[in-house]
Amino acid sequence: MGETILSSCRNVMRHWTLPSALALLLWGSSAFACGYHPGLANAKLDAAHPKSLSVAVAIRRATGDGLLDTQPKTSPLPTFASVGYQQAVHQLRVLEGKLSRLPSDVSGDEVQRFALVFVRSRLWARYAVGPDGATAIIHTSAAEDNETVVLTDESVLTAIADGHLAFDTAVDRGLLQFANDPGERTRLTLRAAIAGGDMTLERTH
């Protein structure tokens, strides 16, 4: 684990200030920078994934078309208690529940694994879906090159939950993108879990 952390820090030292790099070392391997925790985040950090820019452009266009509400919910303080972070985690947990309730003919007999990233906040989660349900680990490190990845944004899941955006429309417009997804298995699994489901957030006022 120490080697993994050290390797990650070497990759970002060229772009980070010394205090930021030291903070990453002290924080530990499971807490990588995201927009909800600006104490670790840095505008010069590399994009979350090679497809992140494409999703970000699609989000900008959809916002201009009135399909998305992209009001930033990132915290002004480096805290895990921010409203935006709580809502993002809630979305990811609701998705975990929906994946857990998939019938076995959809989830399959083998465990299906994928990573999901919110491209603007760079918040990562990892999912495992199988015959015994689904589990999610939230606020993880970025995906490896060979992992299946789902790229989207908090605002996209909110729009789908509110009925303002269809799952297939989100895919067609590039608001939901997939990488390393042979046979589109992950896309089909997510469609089954999300398309007709209720992902409404418990709003925090």
C-alpha cells in the first residue's frame, strides 16, 4: 500500500505544490482529491479519466439547453459534512440499492464490477453486482486502465430521478459514458437499475 501511495504522489508532484503533495501522503490511499474536499483538490490535477472532457462538454451543452441544473454544490471548506457531498453519496447509495434489487436474469451469476466517477467533482465509487446483491465503496482512488468505468455527473442522475431526462437520452447526449465495457454489459445493467427507478434525493435545506 505504501508503494501505491508513493507512486501516486510521484505522478502528481510535478503539478502540485509541496503542501498539497504532503497532504496526500498524510491522508492515505483511500482519500484521493475530489471537488468536495478542496483541501486536497487542485485545479492543475489531471482529469479524472480520458473521457472526462467529453462528458464535461456534454454537460455544458445540456445545461445550456435547460436539461440540467449544474449549480455547484462543492464545499467551501475541506469537510466530509458538506451538503453537496452528502447528496452525492446519497445518490451513489440509492444506485447501490437499485442494483441490489435487480433480478438474477439481469445481474447474472458472476459478479460484475465497475467504477463510477462524477467528472466535475472527481468523486469515485466502485460497485460489485452479483446474484447476492450489490455493494458500493465510495470515495475511492481512480480506476485502473483495464477497469470498466461509468462517467457522469451528479446533475445527470438528479435529472433522471426528477423525470427531466431519460436514461437513453443521457447516453445519446454523452452525459453518461462508458469505458472498457465489453458487450455493453454495464450499460445494460445500469439501464435496468435506473431507467424506470426512483433516485430522488432527500433534499437538504
